[in-house]
Amino acid sequence: MSQASAWAALAALLLSGCDTPVVTSDEVPGIAYVNERRRSEADVARASEAFYAKEHHGSDVVFRTEENSRPGYYFFVKLDVAPPADGRLILEVVRAENTPPERYDFAVNLKPGFPFGEYVIGLTGKQSGDAKWRPIAWRVSLVDAKGKFLASKHSFLWGTPSDLARR
């Protein structure tokens, strides 16, 4: 084998190794975006509710930790993948430093309307925290019935020091 052939083989190995990102269980492609913000009572009030007996969500699928409480801290999730009928949307939130994440689990048997519908997850009632509270870190995951990660997205501070060293 000539030196030129060896360099060509080495270059091919390096280039083929660089095009495949390392996928860990804490981030799997398939979620287009996750936006977060606090919503007050005024933000969630709808004029249409004066005419209808029940709340109308439009093309969104809305989950709340306390169904009868509407103000709170919300996550707006748009998926790039179609969830399975038995899939689950899982929100994990770290409230304070050095505490384990809280886990909230929701069935995704309903799908948001096309093209603008989102999954909306609200931490409401006691889980919403005070008016100035924000989570330190969060992760949203789509899993199948067996718990296999199909898609996942997390905030910048999600993970352990060893996770951050890998990046």
C-alpha cells in the first residue's frame, strides 16, 4: 500500500465518521421546537367562552397538570414525527439546583391540527410555581408504549457534567 493510498483511506474514515452525530438518550431528532412561557389568567381567557359552554383549543392539543386551573407555565411543542397511537409525551422539569427532575406524562392519542397546531403542556395549579418562577432545566420526550425514545429536545442546562463533557 502506497503512502497516498493510506492517506486517502484515513481521510475517508475521518469524513465518514464526522457525518454521523452522536445520538444519546437525552436528545433525539424529531421535535421541531419547544417554546416556553408563563401565561396569566388574562392570557388564557377567551371571548368565545362567553358563547360556548366549554373551552375551545382550536388546532392545539392541551395538557395541564391540574385540568381546572389554566394560568401557569406552558411548553409549546411542535413534532417533526408522527406520534404512535400508544405514544406518550413526557415533560421533565428541574425546579431547583441539586434536585431530581419532576416527570409529567401525557398520552398523545390526539394529534394537533395541521399546519399550525401544537401540543401545549401546562404546569398549572401548585405545579406552576410563583409568578416569577422558571424551570432551571427541562426535557420534552416522545416515547412509544415500551418507553423507547422517538424524539427528545432539552434546554441548554439539561444533563450532568459528564453529558456536557461529551458535547
